[in-house]
Amino acid sequence: MQRKSSRRSTVAKSKSEGAAPSSSTSTTSNRGTEASSSRSQPPKKRQKISGNQAEAAEQPAESCSARGSKCGRKKRKTMLPEMPLDILYEIFSHCEPRELLQLSRTTKAVRATLLSREAAGVWRSSLFAVGLGPQYMMEEVSEPQLAHILYDRFCFYCLCKNATTVVWMALARCCKKCLSKHFPDNKDVLSRYDLSKHESGRLTDIIPHLTVTKVPEAMWPDDEVIYYSLEHLKRYDEEYETVYSDEKALEAWWEEKEQCLDRWIEDREWVKEWFEIEIAVREDFRTTMRIERQVTIVRKLISLGWAPEIQHMGLEMLLAHRQLRKSEYFSEFDWPKIQDEMISLMKVQRKQRLAKKKEAAMAKRYDKVRKVYDSFLQSHCVTFKAVPRFEDIAGRDEIRDLIHERPLSTPLHSADIRQALIDSHPARHQEWLGECDTALVNLMRDALGPAASRTDLRLATTYFSARLYSGDPRNLLSYPQVLDTHRVTRQVASYGTSPRLDPWSSRYLTFDKKIYERARELVALVGKDPDTATADEMDVMDPWFERKAGVEDEERRAMRWREALYSTRNRVSHLVLLDEEDTAVAREALLRSEWKPDLSECRFAKCKHCNKVWCRQPSGNLHIYMHLKAQFVIVSSLT
Ligand SMILES: [Zn+2]
Ligand SMILES: [Zn+2]
């Protein structure tokens, strides 16, 4: 270490005229032979980059030189070189290497001062201040160059921004694209360079290279990848050409290169370690800075009363905002700079939050009206056969006004809803029924001609089929079953600020002509007039049918009239009406069988024995079956 330090300090002294990274080609040419390619970039491109960076560097330049001065910006810049040099150097030596780099890109005069031989001490003390003592200096790079490698984040090869990789073997910053271009790996290098001619040993052994272990704790050499500096490979190859004929010279050259590589590796190890720690510390610092910034901004917003908005958008979303992701110092004094942006963000959130709140309140009101309506139906309706569902009344003016016009601050009481329902009942009910009937009669007229009338709806021959979706099985509906909303709509209603209603509609219905023809035959079969017999009459009469006798010992199968109507695979001409005796047997058999009808689509059920009405519970249960089981003995046909 002692030896190393002294060696380095003399080296540093001897080449203090080394130029900063963005110097022109002429300056780079008189640097050591091992100088990296980065210092021989075309000057034109270089100037472009330094121009960009000069802008970015303005602020640190001011903060370093003339903070607090009342002079204009322009004047301050020009003032710098006019200062006595010793004062200037004193100021510069308190700057960090990054700031010196930025300063060197401000003006030609400052640049000349900073890159002069006399300024080498400035760079040294600046580097020393960040922990880079003399032992970190390397033969082949000057102090400004070292700062350039460690602090400038553009690619030395293509000049693109944000090159985070430092290629230590070449002492260069490199982007991903240039890495594979300028540093081929051990497989790639053979295809790109002819190495077969170097008989006395592989040239790749002595050129700067980097070994990367793909898998940690690699078990096989295959898991290691070695990257070579192509630039060195070319240069060494040329040198090799000049010495290979002389055996002694070749041996000396080879030895020199080997030693050179050893020294390089040792040198870089020091700086590399420093760099890795520095990166970790910088990252840690940035994280701390960001968290502090986030806490300050969030606290500020909360103090201004935006807590509900933060809650609404979610803290995580807020922290992901542009202004909160920055790793820059933030204090109360910085608030005015971001105030407008943050407040308008909060305003958008407030708008969304209030809209969501209103939406929920509206949905809740609709739900309440639905419940009150259900209980209203239970207590007011005599017949449950043709009652509009909630979907049908939700769009009525009196209901909509009740829900939407009343301010959110005024609660909606059940009594108000009930009153509105009573006021409009039964006139509104009749109105609704009339509209539905008209729509259905129109469907009948489309199929049967203009003679069809409202009374025809109750005929035993009147059936509608609903096709809600293509491929649906035909859903046969008689009257007034067909008025039940959920059977004939797509059930896509949603209730809120702008509700989507789904009232009863004849849109998906057609008058079923086939069933009509079939029903006429069946009605005629029982001796009634198909033009006047109603479905109710048929139900009261309760005729039973069976297939005409086929095979003698086949079990006889009797069916009621609606079943006979629906089982379309049996032609009516193949059916016969059961005589009185057989009908009685069939009815008796039905009574003895277990009675468990499908009530899944019923809203109400009425017990014929005690006239009690059962209403579907919010849980979805209809308790009539339990009631019947408790009141009467239901005997399973199997027992
Ligand atoms: Zn690049
Ligand atoms: Zn009962």
C-alpha cells in the first residue's frame, strides 16, 4: 500500500495535463499509449454532448461558484475566470468530482482553467474528498478522466445516455448495445477474430478481459463467460505482427503484456470496490431522499384536507405519481412548485370519489324501493298472476323522482316510498297491463291477422315463445305467465346514478303459431270450440290424454292437457282423450305421487288450503313446501 501510494502520486504528477473527457482529439493523442478509445471520439459528436450537458450543469455550476450573488446569470459565468486563480482553485477544490465535470462544460474559459496542468491538484483534492486517495489513481487515466468514468452516465462509444455499466478492463462506460459490439465473449471472439496465427500462446490470455460467472458458484468452466476488449485485441495483434519474427523480442513483449495485465487487474480492483460501495451508498441515499419527499408531500396534502381523496385513489397510486417518485430533496418551500399539479390531481380524485359515493347512494335507494315494493305487493295484490316486477316500475317518473331528485342529505324513508306506490296504484298497474297486452295482441295480429283482440290472450290456444339468445331452447309461455319480466328480458338491469333499466318487453317474444295449431286440435279433441275456449276453462276441465294403443303389454302413459300440448314429438292425431274412468285413475295416481313442483321461478306461492301467501325471502327461499310438509303428510310415491 505504501509502495503503491508513492508510485501513484508521482504518476499523477507527471501527467497532470490530462484532459477532461470531453476534450478534443488533439489533447487525447498525447496521453499514455493505453488510453481507451473513449478519448479519441470525433470532436464534433463530443461537442454536441457537452453542449447538452452544459445546460444540465448550469445549476451546480452556480451553486459552486457564486451562490447568493445578486448578479445576473450571464455575468456570474463570465466572472469566474476573472477571479484570481488561487481563489478559483480554492473554490473548485471544494466541489465534488461530479460538479467539477459539470463546471468544465459551462464555458471555454472555465474549461481551460479546470483542465490546465495547474488544476490537477483541484481534481485530486476533490477525488480525495469522496474517498479516492492517491492509491486509487491509475497510470493510464488522469484524474479528470477517472471522474469522467465514475460519474458521467453516457456511453463512451455511442454517447447514448444512461450507460450504467462500467467496463473496468477498458475503463469505459458502456451501454448494453455497445457492450456486445466492443466486448465479444469467449465464443463470439473466435468468430470475429482470427487467433490461430499466434503460435506462442493465445493472445486472449494477455489482453484485458473480464470473467463473468453466469451461475453463482459455478461447478463447470462452461458456466463462466469471458469478455474481451476488441480494441485491445486489434492493437495487440498489430504489435504482435511487428515482433513475432524476432524470438527474443516476442518473448519480451509477451512478458511485458502479461505484467501489464496483472498490474491493471490490481489497479482496477481498488477503484471497482470503491465504485460498488459508492453506488450502494448513493442508492441508499436516493431511497431515503425519496421516502422523505413522499412523507412531506403526503403530509402536506392531508393537512390541506385531501385525505379522503388519497384514500380513494390509494396511497400506492399516489406514491407512484411522477412528483413522488423523484429522489430529490423536498421541503415546505418546494411545495409551490408542485402545488398546481398535485391539487389538480386531487380535484380529479375528488370528482371521482363523489361520483362513486353518489352512485352507491343511488344504488342503495333503488334497493330500498325494491324491498318496499316487494312488501307492498304482498299486502296489496289480490292476484299475483300479472304483477309488474321492480324492473317494470323502476323507470316510472314518481319512482325516479323519489330516488334522483331528493337531495342526498335528505333520507329516503320507507313511508315515502310506500306512499308513492299507493298513490299510483292501481291506475299505474292497469296502465302497465294495458301496454303489455297491446304489445302481445300486436304479436298475435302479426301471426293470425287483424282480428286478434285482447280477450284472445286468455285462449287455450295462445302461446308465446321467448328466444333471448340464439341457441336457447324454445321457452313456451302462456298468458299471463308471459308478463313475468325475468322470463322475457335479458336481465341486464343495473341501478345507480344512470341506471340501466330492463323492463318487460315484447322484443324477444313471438306468437307461437305451431303450438296454436296444435292447441286447436287438442281443444277440438275434448269437444270445445278452439275460438272461445280459455286456458282457465281447460285447467278446470283437466282433460287427460294418452297415445293410441300400440303394443299390447306396453305401459300406458297418461298426460294432462298442457303436457300433451308441449310434447310435440307426439302428433295430436296419435293422441286420444281418456274416458272418465281412466281419467279418475290418472288423477288418483297423480295425487298419490310425491308433489314437489319446480318453484324456482316463482316469486309468490299461495296455499290453496289456508290461502296463506308465501313470498320469496331475500335469501331466495320460498317456505311453502315446508309449510305443506308441516301441515299435511306428504307421502312419497315410493313408500
Ligand atoms: Zn453505446
Ligand atoms: Zn296452508
